[in-house]
Amino acid sequence: MKKMNKFWLFLILAVVVYGVGQGLIQTGILNAFYSNMLILMIINIVLAASLHLVIGITGQFSIGHAGFLAVGAYVSAIITMKFELPFVLAIIIGGIVAALAGLLVGIPTLRLRGDYLAIATLGFGEIIRIVFLNIEYVGGASGMMVSNMTTWTSAFVCLVITILVISNFTNSRHGRACIAIRENEIAADAMGINTTFYKVAAFAIGSFFAGIAGGLFAHNFYIIQPTNFGFLKSFDILIFVVLGGLGSLSGSVISAILLTIISTYLQQYPETRMIIYSIVLVVVMLYRPQGLMGTREITDFFGKKKTAKGGN
């Protein structure tokens, strides 16, 4: 019953947020600049949520997430621009191909741990970037022209599906198995949990939603280039998760919103943006190493207030 209440509360909140956003865009209160910022915010939230599943829930330190973003972006762009198929189909196919890439990378590399896994995933991300850099079919270094098809509605639907799937996965027995792996992989293995299976599954699901974000990204900026998906992009996504709190989906969402706003207003000063990012990370690590939310969710605070009232 409690889970159902949270589900319906989330849906009602989502409908309200969508309605307000759609109304502001339709009436012209939000111009093209702010509309684009909202869509970029959604893309970053999807990316943060997908990496949250890999790092925050399963505890696998991956810094090659931009590679899956690139796969989804280029595959979806090829589907719409070269084969002239529907945008929705392109988004789905981009996510599936990114998930397959996640399986291809995850099966051999997820036997590694810690720094070794980070280096392996970083290498994968750079390989993907170099591959697209040298394929003339997708424009090579010049990039690929893509029609603008990403709308507030399509982006918001992808966001809601992403949050629901990752949240439900986390609260399922499969999610509990992933959390057990994060806490102590040796103990989880001793308890009979198939650690390799769950690590690869979480990696594939995270890659799928990164691919979905890639499709939205590609059809929002008219042109995609390999330089958009360098290792610095992977660090940007990593910052969302670390700043929000490893293990907190709410924290990843909040940090993605805050940093998107900061990044948008500082986009003319990329060096300044990176300096601010660095300062924020240093301050957070010094004074709140567990991140903004730690491992807690927003719903935990409401539960505590309700319990306190009952106790009184």
C-alpha cells in the first residue's frame, strides 16, 4: 500500500510539473533559451539516474558513461537521418544498441574492481569517440547534422519512464542484490548472489538509459560531434551522482538540476565552469563527503515527519 501511494504521488507530481512546463512553453513565457535549458536538464537527469544505478546502487566505479551516450546519439541519428524512420523508434533502438554495448563491455570488465574498472570503462569511452571520429558515414570530425525532434513532451516522457524503472528496480529483490554487492561483494557472493549477473544487468540497464539520453541529446542540438562525448563529459555525469550522494536517486536528480542551471548560465565561460565544478566538489568532499542526500531519498524525510507526529 505504501509503495502504491508513492507511485501515485509521483505520477500526480509528474503530471503537474509537465502541465506547468507545457503551459509556460505554449504561452511563450519561457522562450527558446529556457525551453532548451529544461530539455537539457531532463537529459542530464536521465544520465545521472542511469549512472546512479551503476555507481550508487551496484558500487561499480564507471567513468566511461559518455561512450554509451555517444552510441545512443549516433545510432538514433542514423535511424532518423539516414533511414528516415520515426523519432520514437530511433530513441528505442539507440537505447537497445547502447545496452548491447554495455553488455559487450560489462561482461569482460566487470570482473575488475575499483581503479582497474574505472580505467577500463574510461578506455571504452575513448575508443567509442575515436571510432565515430573516423567514420565518414556519420560525418567524422565535422559531425553529423540532425533534425531537431526532441520536444518537452518526448523528453519528459523519457524522464518519467527512467525514474520509474530505476526506482522500481532499486526497490525490487534484484535491486537489493545490487545493494548487497555494493556493500560487500565477497559477502554477497557467499550468500549465493550471482554477483557477475547483477553487475552486468545493472550496467546494461544504465547503458540503455544513457543511450535514451543520447537520442534526446542528438535531436536537440542540430549537430553532434565526437568532441561532445569526450572523457570530460563522463566526469560531468559522474559529478551529478557524487554531488547528489552515492546511493540517492533524489540526490542525483537535484544535483543534475542545480548543475545544469549553473552550466547553462556559464556556457560562455567553459574554463570558469570547470573551476566552479572543481570548487564545488572539493567543498562537498570536505564538509559533506556523503553528498547532498547521502543514501537517503526525499520520501524518507516525509516518512520521518509522519512518524514523529504519530509518536507525539
